[in-house]
Amino acid sequence: MPEDNSPELHVTFNDHFTPHATAGIYTVRARQELYKENGERIDTGEEALPESAQRFEIRPVRFVLKSASVHALYPPAGSAGRYGTVLSHITLSRAVLPWERELTGTRAREHAPWLALLVFAEGELPGDESAMGQSARRTVADLIDPAEAGVIGPNLGGPSLTPEVLSSKCETIDVPAGVFRAVVPYQDELYYLAHVRDVNVPTRRQGGEDIVEGRYAVITANRFARVPGRYAVHLVSLEGYEPHAAPNPPTGHDAVRLCALWSWSFHHAPDSVLDIPGLITNLVAPSRTDRENLALRVNVPAPEGEPEAAEAYARERLRLGYAPVPFRTLSGEATYAWYRGPFTPVTAPQVPDPGLAPGHTTADHALIYEEEHGLFDVSYAAAWTLGRTLALADPDYAAQLARARREIANRAAVLRKVAADPTRAGRSLETGRSLRALRELAEAAGGQALAEALAAPQAEEPLPPRPRRRSGRLTTQAILADERSVSALREAAEEHVGSMPEWLEGLSRLAGVPFAYLVPDARMLPPESLRMFRIDPAWVRAMLAGAADVGLHTSQDLALDAQIRSAVGRRRNAALPAAGLLIYSTLVRAWPDFPIFAFAGGTDGAEGAQPAELRRERLADDVLLCLFDAVPDRLEIREPGQGIHFGLDQGDVIGLRSLGGTGRPPLGTPLEGETFPERGDGADDDGDTVFTRYLRPRPAGQIPDVLRLRGTDGFVPGLAAAFDRPDLAPGEFALQLVNAPLVQELRPLSDGSL
């Protein structure tokens, strides 16, 4: 599987963190008792040892939260985005914090946190009309016993509220009673809105919180930002407000004063930011009526009635991915021809190798003439000419190719000259190699061997007969037939090809090819569209042949060209791209690196080699090209990951995830096609959503936006029933709420077309 720009998360959700002891005053008593061996106690009455007692208080966070305790927020503070289906959350670095204090009352559920995350819209808080996350700094005494008429504080007491504590400062907010009743989680709902996150492997994701190794507490809100505007989020203490966190709370007051331990704000602006899921979905929308609409071709309206022969011929050409282009014949006539680039909507037919054989000086050999219609197909001729043009336009490549041709031609000339002399023909062509014996003597033993050889008496032996010189020189063809000469030419080619293999490798992946050669008609790739294609290998080979044919002038150049091509081929990956896709969308401008996955060897990608991504490049700010070395069975386009956040998936529903168990997918695995509420099969299903069924009712004119978690028709019981369970634990509930990025899947048709 290709590497994901948004790495895998290694995270475990636990239900809660039970402290060894919660807040309060404790007494530790210790005494000693003495016994005989038979078990009779001897320190009784006045002889008993005195008992020792020590009182101590566990005083965890209550009114003030240090900044080091806050690990992350979502939505980020001060951010603007599309947050209409997101539930705000805060991640606390002290994992035990939400359970260090206990709520009292008959409705308080075991392990329910004493903290809640409340979300307020603009105009709901008197002291913060603009929902900027502002709070008022007051003493703890003013929090508990407000001086303002109609404002109530928490019912707190006990010896821990010393004068020192009462005079200390804390941040507070005054919430109108009606707003408080509308947004506060009930006591039996708080249990589901907090969980513990265990991170085994740290992960950094673009645009989201850093998933750092460790254990963290997460508090989730119960309110969506359904109306565009600014929202304030406050982490508040519900300690002392247990009776008010209920469906029928006490009345008789105008406002509730809460201790705000942490506050921030965000802006829900759906019209000023990109709708990433909407853009991805829109890219593949044409395939809902006909999957062939995603192929790279000019899609024309269906004909009315039976088309005439000429129209049927033109329609078939367009279906195959061709586009008409202006063309002037050698005789000067202005007409049109058919052109198709390397990207084809169908598998290109095999082209005989002689038609693309190397060693040409013009593109005429690659022209295809349709005698029946009197038209030319200029696709391969244009590819050859383009390759030649790109090669000549690159001074480094052109100079290296000219130098290689010159050097190998010089080596061939030397071979022809020495071939006529049998004595020289038996020697290597390297400079100075004929003096090798003398050089070896000079180097041996620091020159002593050479001195001894010169002082030795000359041998009186007759000179060997001089071989007869051949009357003529060998032809280039004869040289190429000699194995030793071919080896010398091969060495010369290897020595001088330079960076040509790398340049041709890039060209084979269409680097530097003008966009008009790839997409000859703008109607093939309209704005906000995705088009898939296969690669015509013959077109790419024709382009490479044009680049390799630069500098061919003589028959000798042509005969020696094979050595240069072989040297280049031995250093270049011969594999050509096989398929790819083009995306022309604002999505590319906003998220240049959004994940695209290719799978092969089965619809689940479990078997076979995965197609390698040979090239991914933005050809323009909003145009993305991807090339693969094999035709994928399946493609996935994923919404860019942003760490972990909670809310609804596309369609305002919950995409269910496996809860594990025998015979079921691993824990956390998305259950393909299974949602809550359950949706129908239609693309435009107007069935139930979370928003239509599981929100608290609001007065007329107000949009419901707070989850109704409990009750006979509550969100949690309904979600649990989807798994045939009576209830869900907080960790299981949080797992279902993970706001999964959209995954758009693309599959080929059964006949192999896209």
C-alpha cells in the first residue's frame, strides 16, 4: 500500500480513569497490637499502645486549570472552517482529571465526569455577546454566592473551602437559565462525553493536533454549530449543579454562574471555506449516470436517431479519445487530422515495431493514413516530433548526445584504420597500451627490474616475419560484426552517455511535455472534474525515439546508434507508465497532497503487487497528474486527515466502526456501507439523519443542535441497537463518533474500461 501523507493512528480509547482516591479529606489510622504465640493478646487495657491518626486532604484541580494541562483543542482556537457536523472537544494532558471529583445525587452515574464542555452561539452569553470565549474574573466566594439578583452559584461547601480558597480568583461565566437548560448535558449523559486516549505511537498530521505518545483525557461537547457564526466553548465544572443537570431542573432563577476552567472560540463559516467532502464527491458525480463519463475523452450528447456513417465515424473517434486538429498536407491543402495523446480512455492497440523503429530524420514514418476517409492520424508523428523538439531544446542533453555520437564515430574510425594492420589490430586501443610491458618493468621493484633488463645482453634471435598489410579498410558493418570491436564501441558509449538515461527516464514519465499534447481538447477536462486514462506505450516510445534520433546524419551514425541506445537502456528503467488520472479542481489548490491510493490484485487490494506511483505533480495550481506503473483495480481518494475529531460523516450520519469480537472485523475497522441511522440505496436518500431524529427540541424558530443522548429514543440506545447491544461504553461511543475523512472509491468496469 502506498505511503499515506496522513499516517496511521495507533490510538486506544478507554472508558475512564478511576483514581485511587477522589477529592476529599481522609484520615489514616495506625495502631500496633501484641500477641503471644498462642494468639492471646497481651497489650490490653492500660498496656495498650496508643493509636496514631493522620488527616490529609486530596485537593485536585477545582477552580483553576493550568495551561500545561491542556494538550489540544478542536476546532482550533480562533479558526474558521466548516464545522457544522463537528462536536468540539478538548484533550487534557492529565488523564485522571475528569474523574478526580465526583458528582452527587441520585442521577449521577458511576464514573461520570465532573467537567462538561459547553458551546454557546453569538448573543447567548450576556458577558460575551460576540462569542469570543471571554469570561469574568471573580473570587471563588463570588462564584458560590453571587451578589447579583437572580443569579445562582454552585452548591459547594465543606472544610476544603477555606478563607484562602474563597478569596482566590477564578474565571466565571453567567449563563441565562434557558440557555443553560438547553445545552447542559444531563447527569446520565455526562458518562458518554468523556473518555481516555492512549497513544502508543506518536503521529503528526497536517492541519490537526499532534498525536503525542501518552495517556490523555478527552471531553466532548454535545452541541453542533449548525448556524453559521462564531461560537464560544467553555470547559466548566458541574460540581454543585447536579440537580440542574436534568431534564426537569429547579426554576426560580434567571442565570447560572459557572466556573470556566478553559475557554476558546471558533467561527463556523461554511460559505467562506472549501467544502472538501463536497468537492471530492462532485468530482465523481458524472459517473452516477454513466461511469464512462470519467474517461478522458470529449463526451458528446447522444445522437437523435440513427447517425449517418460520417457522424458515426466521428463519434467513434471521439469515444476512442481522439480530437480533431488542424493539418496541412505536403501539397499545401488545409484540412484536419485526428490526434490522440498518450492518455487514452481505452486500451491502445498494438503497433508494429517497424513503424516506431529508431533511426529516422523526419516524422513521416509515423504518419497513419486512413484511405477510406482520406484523413491522417498524426498521433505518433506528433509524439516523435515532440521528442525531437524537447531534446533539441535541452542544451545539456543535445550536447551529450552529439558528444556521444562524435566519440563513438571516432572510435569506429580508429577501428577501421587499425583493422588493416594485423599487428596493431591485436592491440588494445587505449593510449600507451603498446608500451605496457616496458611500463610494468619500470614499476616493478621501484625500477630495479627495468635496470636489470637494460643491462642484460641482447638476445641474438631472428626478427619475426612482418605480417602482410591488408589492402583495404573494414566497413562499419564489418566492424560491428567483430566481437572485439563491438566491445570497444560499447565501452565508448558507456563512457559518454552521461546523464542521458536520467533525462530520458523523466521524458518517459512525460516530464516537460506541454499540457496540450496530453489533453488536446479542453472539453476533455472541464473545471471541477476527474478523468482517468490508460497510457499508450507506442506514443511514449515514439516520443522517446524522436529524442534519441537527434544528430543522425549519415549511415554510419545510424549503424552506431544502436550502441548508444543500448548503453542508455542498460542504465534506464524500461518500465513505462500504464495508467493514471487527472484532477482539475479547487481541491488541488487547497490540498496539494491529499491522499490517493491505488490497489491491484483484487477488489480489496489484498493480493498482487500494488501499483507504484511513478509521478505525482501539479501541472498547474489546480491541476494534478498521477501516473502508475500498472492499471489499478481500485482507486481511493481520501479527504485530508486532521488528527482525531468527533462528529458526523457525509450525509449527517455515523459511519459505523467494528466493535470487535469473534467473527467480526478488528476493532475500529469501518463497516463499509453501514451507517446510523441506516440509509437507503439511493444516491439522494432523504431518510433519517442524526439531525432529524436525535436532537433536543427547541422553541419555535430555533434550530435544534444539541444531542439527545439518553431516553427511550435517545442517540446512545439507538446507536447501541445497531450493534445488537443494550448500551455502549464511553470508549465505544467515542469510537463511533470519530469523524472519519471521506473516502471516494473508484472501480473499473467489468470489461476493463475505466
